[in-house]
Amino acid sequence: MKEITFKEKRATTRMGYLPIGGGGLNASYTFVDAVANICTTAGNLGMTYGKDFIWAYQGYDKDDEDCITLMVKDEKYETFMHLALQNDHKIKHTQGGDVKLVKEAK
């Protein structure tokens, strides 16, 4: 399988935490939203999780920016995924701890 890497900020603009207490249980919403968007993009391209691709790990690029790495069965998926990935949705965290979808994806 081939590794393909995406900058986290290409896949989401969501905050990493809710503006309320919660400590360690209130973290990494940015990362989870990015992985969900990337995996949904792969599914929309007809790829099947566990067959054509898997999420491999979180890491950093040469500029120390957060990245998400997938393992894909076929090298051709890399180009498809990078061209298809969009970040049109917007999620807002309210001061009360609610989560709202304020802009839907196209």
C-alpha cells in the first residue's frame, strides 16, 4: 500500500476544542473532523474503507504542520484524493459548548 498525506488545514477549519471545561476529553476535534472529511471524500470517489484505503496515522510535514496519512491500495488514488478534497463546510463552537454546522458542504 502507498502512503498519501494531507495537511489537516486542507480538510477542516474546525476548532480543536469546545470553549468549555473538559480537559483531555475536550481535544482534537480539528483532527477528527479532518479525518472524517478525507475518508468521506474517498468514499464519494467509490473507495471502500478497509479495502481500498485505511487511515494510517497523524503526523507532521517538513514545516511541522499537522498532517493526516492514509494508506491506499493503488497509487492512482493519490491524485484523485488531492483533487477531490474540499473544505466547504464550516462548524462553529458556541460559548455554551454547542456545536453548529453554520455552512453546509456543496
